[in-house]
Amino acid sequence: MYIFKNAKVLTVTNDKIENLQVEVENDIIVYVGKERETKGEIIDCKSKLLMPGLVNAHAHSAMVFLRGFCNDLTHNDEQNNKNTMLDWLGQVQEKEKELTEQDIYKYTKIACKQYIRNGITTVCDMYFEPKSILKAFNEEGLRCKVALGAKLNTQNSLYEQLNKEYCSVKENSVGYVHAIYDVDEVGISDTLKFCKEKDLLLTMHLSESLQGVGECDKEYQMTPVAFCEKLGCFDRPCLAAHCVHLDKNDFDILANNQVNVVTCPSSNSNLASGIAPIYALSKRGVNICLGTDGASSSGILDIFREMHLVNILQKLYVGENKLFFPIDIIKMATINGAKALGYDNIGLIKKGYKADIILLDISSEKFYPYSAIDVGLINTAVGQDVVLTMCNGKILYRNNI
């Protein structure tokens, strides 16, 4: 039994920050309320904020090995003028051909340690070798949904590959179509069939770059969103990443089909993909969550930075400085991501929920005035402010507390 005392608690069930006691038994939150006497290990949370563990709804964890790859000018750039997102992706894919299964396991472990340090307890990860990815996450104690279908084995059909991969990860999986520009209609059909049979969420990159949208329009005379609707991608739960370049009809399609959208503002900014119209989507009732994408494009695996960027970039995009309540942004990083991934027991500090808990040191002057901690959380907090990370009731990181 862990007993968190003297904490300022952001339950995320509402926007209140209250002085509460939180108790954890095994992997469950068993009490949230006024201070009381209970036996167990007491964790004194004075000058700390207690909140749910963060949900990273779109990641390519092993891509830490390409952190900073082709992101900025070098002295060789005068010989190579390629600089679009899809050009960058082509260069990345050449590097990825050199990876072994052991490499992916090793790099995923490195990413997991960064997730833990930065308060991320749940990740939706899309990369090759799902069995090794899940092994890395399990060993580090984190919760993970692993994507199936990232790499086609040329000796088998995609449908056969999906079934083989599923046997190694099962309920921890989601179906995955990388993007419509590199998975053909047969491959998408196979993935949709598989997702229906196994009752899996489908996730995909969608309308990330203007170039990709233009190529889709040229080939199919419709936007990627409209094309995916036509193929049936939205007939079951779907998590669409990026959604940067949308037309008016796309908004209606995404909203009407209850598609979840995960935005990755660090990555979109770094690759000059654009600013996703998140405020407009949220006003239409679309469930918005946050992702770091891979460290190769975002640079750092920190959901606090994504919270800050999605807030200020929407102000720039819309041209208004008051769009979201702080709790709206915080929900994108917690309960919204949990909902998108199909979890109904994480993302809140609530009795009966899984004990995914983080503590932040809010004694620093950057959080002053302390009456507006929620504002500080989305404007000044960073992953390095986390002093304790707990997932499933196990403390994975603890710093002087």
C-alpha cells in the first residue's frame, strides 16, 4: 500500500486542484479523498503536484537512433536540396533498412527510460518487430499498445503477417496502416479485415504533408480523409495521426465518424509539415490527444512540450490568444489519449482506476503564482519536473521523494 499525503491533486475529472490523499493498493487507486490514517508506505508530497500518468498516443520509440537526423542545415546541404517531409522520410527509410530486431529492442528500451523520466506511462508504438517492442516495454514496466503491420514480409501476404504478429502480442495490439501513399488498397483491405476479426483499433498517418495530400488528389481526385472513408477505414474505431492539411469536408468526415485525432506539434513543426487545425476539430467534437512521434522528428519524448506547443500554435493558427481552458490541454495528454486507445481505467486519478501516477515538483519559481498551477502546467512544465513515475502501482522512477 502506498499513501500519497500532502499533495496538490489534479484528478482531471474536473479542473480543480485540491489537497487530497491518494492511496494505492497493488495496481489500483483505492482511495481519493480527505486525509485519514491508513497503514502503508507514506509518500510525502509537500510542494508536489499529483496527476495521472501521461499518454503518448503516437510514437515510433526505436527512432531515438535517428534523433536529429536531417533536421537542420549541414555543410553538405548545398549538394542536396531535398527538404520536404516525404524527402526526409525517404532518407529515414534508407537508414531503417540497416536495423536488426536486436537494434529495435535496444533502442526501444532507451526510449522507455526517457518516457519514464518524463512522466509518460502509456504509449501507442508503431515500428517494426512488435514482439521485441512489447518485450522492451514490459521489462521497463510501461503500458503499451503495439502496432501490427509496419513491415511487409515479402514471402507472405499482409494478412498472414498480421496474424503471425498478433500471436506474439495479442490484446496489446492495434492495427496499423502507415499511410495511404505506401500501403496499397489490397494492404489496407487486409488490415481492415484483420482489425474487424480481432476487434482492434486502427491507427494511421493521415494528411500529414501538403505533398501527400496533393498526390492523393492527383491519383484519386479526393483528399486522403475522403479516400480513407471510401475504403472503410472509419467503419471501426480509428486513431488518425497528424491531420494537418484538411478541407471543410474532411472536418465533417472525421467528426461524423468519431475518428480520434492525435496531434504531434513538435514533429509537425520540425519537419515544416504545418500546424494541424486542432481547435476547429475540437469544436466539432473530435477527440484530440497528443503524441511525441519519433525522436527523429520531435527531438525529445516529452508530452509536456507537446501540451505547450499545441496550446500556443493554435493561438497562432487561429489568430486568437484565448482558445482552450488549461484542463482541455491536460485532458489531451491524459484521459483523451486513454479513450482513443480503448482504455476505460486510466487517465484519471479516481478510485478503481489503474495506479498510473506522476508527481511534479512545483516548488520552482517558474510555477509562481501557485494559485495558477494548471496554467503553469501547460506553459512552463517539462518532463524533467517529474520526480516520481508510477505505472500499474509500481514506482518506476523516484527522485528525492
